[in-house]
Amino acid sequence: MMKRKSRIEIEGEIVSRVKREMDKPRLTESVRNGFKALAPPAIEKPAARLVRA
């Protein structure tokens, strides 16, 4: 059985993940917009319906 992590341990892990993410270089807005232009348009699929037998 696994021991539940305390709230302080969980919060510490979240903070360390955020700090690691902040260390990564960020894309500038112009680069982000360039990627958006290359992305294919999103096509909405009809919602799947549950068929009852």
C-alpha cells in the first residue's frame, strides 16, 4: 500500500515543476503565430451517440 503524500509534499512538487517549466525558453509571439498559421484547420466531428441494444 502506498503512503499518501502530504499536502506540503504535493505543493513542493508543483512548485518544482513550475520552476523547471519557467527555465525553458519561451517562444516569441511571432513564432507562436507562425505555428498557428501552419496548423490545419480544426474540423469538428459529430458527437458519438450511445446506441442501446
